[in-house]
Amino acid sequence: MDAAYAPLLQGIDDQQSAMRDELIALSNINSGSFNVEGINAMGERLIALFADLHPQVERIEVAPFANTADSGELRQRALGRAVRLRKRPQAPLQVFLCGHLDTVFAADHPFQTARLIDEDTLHGPGVADLKGGQLVMLQALRVLEASPWHAAIGWEVLFNPDEEIGSHGSAPLLAEAAARNRFGMIYEPSFPDGNLAGARKGSGNFDVIVHGRAAHAGREHHLGRNAIRTCADFVSALDALNGTRDGVTINPGYITGGGALNVVPALSLFKFNVRTSTADDETWMRAQLESLMADIGQRDGIRLELRGGFTRPPKPFHGLTEKLAGLIGDCGRELGFGLEFLPTGGCCDGNNLAAHGLPNIDNLGVVGGKIHSDAEYMRISSLSERAQLSALLLLRLARGEISL
């Protein structure tokens, strides 16, 4: 490694304990996607942490989240604010850094606090996904700002409040960022073995509302039209599509309906997720849904509604994204560890940014695992390790040693 970088990167090691303690504090702030107060508290804490970098600060309201209630009605749920930080928007090279404020753990979830498992393992809500990544990002930017080459790079940071529920409200902010930056660095956690994501699958979420006809289950059962039975037929037919097209998986995730057992149920709701590998997969899936809707919807006394769609296109691994991965891999080797870029069925804001033309690597955060469960953990030493990885990339770009 060039001797000019060593003192800057070594300073990150000195911050390891402070980063660990701050991560524990952040983890103990509940920021489930619909906990508006907790999301905003997270945003304010990050504004305070980034204050020594003197960025322009914006607190941005986002559109509410729309979803189908068990009654079949479309409801709106308020979301917390996004936070955007910018520095040197006129610099020659503009870089976008992103991490989400929300976790999957609601305010009433039993998993609420962080604890040390051992000297290098922290267990807690959001420690890997993605609160540890926020601190990795902060330390990398602090190193850049302390370097003699910082003026060459302008940066934009977005902390969005709704990634775990699809980033619908923050989608316009991601599109804006993609249009004015050269590349993106997203701080989702790495894989448990430390490797990073290459190609990602796309994702879509859908609701099917089945309307039948209520009737007395004993006296006039023949006059009813059972929405649960119809919904079950739809689920069965849809699930049977698994395995019929390479790269496409369908996951029936939620179903409800009915009430009193002496009433033929008039309403049932079904929600499902679809993962795709190519844009053509989306076209194929829509055609299958149209066929199922037409076939089952023609039954006497039955009416179907389909809501939702594809929100995250597949993210390919080629062109400038692959070149960026190569630069990051080189930085890892300089720091003493190898990195592989592996395909994954998971998706994140990196998908959305790539769809808007922004090359990006999207799991530059800490090394951890068992995310989205109450066993979530992260490797504490990866706080400094991954901060050095991002910092070295930024330093090399700012100095002009490498470029995209």
C-alpha cells in the first residue's frame, strides 16, 4: 500500500471501540419501518454524528406507505423522514453513499437491545442490517475529509426510512441521486463469510383480493360463494408455477379471510412475493397472473382484484458495476483480505439505483449474519476493516490513482 494512505487508515483502528459503543446505542433505538418516532430519532442521531463533516443537511418527508388491510381496503401508513447530507456538489467526481434507517423489528417486537456475545461478536437488532454500515460509511468519509485530496470528491449521503418495505416513499430520492452521481456505495451487510454481492434478483410484491358471497352455512350454503376456497385454488395454481421457469421463484407469504364458522366467507386476501432474474421474467410473470385472474375470476359469484407489482428490477453485474467491483477487490487485497462478488437472490436499493443507470456495490457494510431474525449478529472488527476498505477506495479516486 502507498505510504501516503497508511496513517489515515490506521486512525480508523483507533476508533474501533468508539464505533462499537455507538453501534450498541444505535441498535437500542427501535427503528422498525413503521415506528415514525424511532426512525426520526435515528435520523437525528446520524445528523449529529456526521456534523463534524459539515455537510448540507436536509430532512425530507416521504410519501406514506400504501398496503392492503385484511379488510381488503387500501390503507396509508405514515413513514419517518429521510435524511440527505451533501458536501461539495460541484466537485469533479460525485459519489453517492446510502444506508437505510429502518429495521424489520417493530416497536413491540421482543428483540430490542444489543449485547456482546464475545469480544468480537455483537448481537442486536440492526447491528448488521444496517446500523453497523452507517458507522462504516461515517469513518470512511472522515478519512476522506482528513486527506489532502478531499476537494476532488463531492459526496451525497441518503438515509432512507423505508428500505425494508420496498423503498416506495424514497424511490424519487434514489432516482435523483442516480442522476447526479458517478457511482454508488451502499452499506448493506456483506455475506457472513465477508464476500460481496454481484448480480441480484429482482422482486415484486402482489396482493389478490377474492370477493365471494356470504350465506348461512347451514340453511343456504348453496347460495354462498366461498372466497377462502377460491383463494386456496389461486394459491395452489400460482405455487405450481415454481420450477417452470429458470430464475423465477414465487413465495405465497400471507393469507387471511373468513370469520364466523356458520357463515360462508365472502372475502379472502392473499399476498405473495416473486423473484426474477431478467426483465423478461417480469413479462412472463404478468402473463401468468393475467391468465390465472381470467380463469378463476370467471367463476359464478366470484370477483378478483390484483394489486402491487415489481418494485426492484434485477441488478446485472457487468459494465461499470463490474469495474467498480474490481477496484474494490484491489483495495481489499491491499488491506490483506480477498473478496469475491457472488450472485444472490436478495435485493436492496442497489437494484433501484442500477435500474436508474448508477453503477454501485451495495453491501459494503459490516460482516454479519442471521439478519431479519432475533439471532442477528455482526463481527465487531469488521467495523474498522470495512471502513478502511471504503476509505481506501475514496482516497485512491480522490488522488487520481484510479478512476471509473
